[in-house]
Amino acid sequence: MSAQHIYGSAPLGSIIRYSDGAPKPPARFKRKLAAWENNNSGGRLVKKTPSRDMPSCFLPAGITLHQGDFGSAGVVVLRVYKTFSVNCALKFIVTEPPNPGSVRVLDREGEAAELLHLAADRTAAEAWLAAHRYPGAVLEDVTTDEVAAAAIEGRAA
């Protein structure tokens, strides 16, 4: 499926894989392997950015994946995100939607919201929010209907 399809149907919190379809090179080819890994990886869908029409250019809609955190002793030093335009030529697939009953912690309301944390339930989400102190954060439940609709749309593509 395309990045446009992910933008339209995948719920925030889904695990997304992307690929260019090329076979993985042998490990002995370090540069080729690094280039392949740049176009064949995955992450958690944390943001859907709507298109913007600016005076000097048009910016298409996009999706942002959280690929990982780096640090030690419980301290995150670096968060790695990768953003794709909906016009991206890579192929995307939802490998794991968020579980129904889980709760998203979003940085704000609206379509420009970014996923900060995906908790197993409301109690865990409230505890995470109390520990991390985001003043404008909102909690949003993941419903069975939302996950089922995304799964049906994903099979139809």
C-alpha cells in the first residue's frame, strides 16, 4: 500500500513497515546494506501532517514514524523519526495496529496531533502523563471499530 493509504486509513500508534522491494544485500557490503536499510525499515506511526499551501510552494501531506530511542540508564538522549510524503514511492504495510482498549497520549487535539505514548489502558496513560508533564496533552481511547475499519481498508487496497 502507499503512503497516501497509510495517511488515510492507518490509526496513530500502528506499527508500519516500509520497503523499496529490493533484495537485502549481503552483510559484507556495508555501504549497500546501509543504503538498503534506509529504504527498508519500520516504526510506529506518530503523526499525520496535513498538506499546506504556502505562498511560495505546496507541501503535500505526510506521515511520521518513530523508529527508536537511544540513550542509557533510562535517559533518552536521541529520538529517531522519519517523515514521508504521501507521494513517496516506497511500499508501506501496517504490521500491527494498536490494540483496542489501549489509550493514546497525544500532544494536542486536532488533526496535527502527535502521538507521545501508547499505553495499555487509561490508568497507565494517566500515570505516564503525570510522570512526563505535557500541559496540553489529551488522552484518546483506541476503539474496536477504528482498528477494524483500518484493517478492512488495508485489505481492500
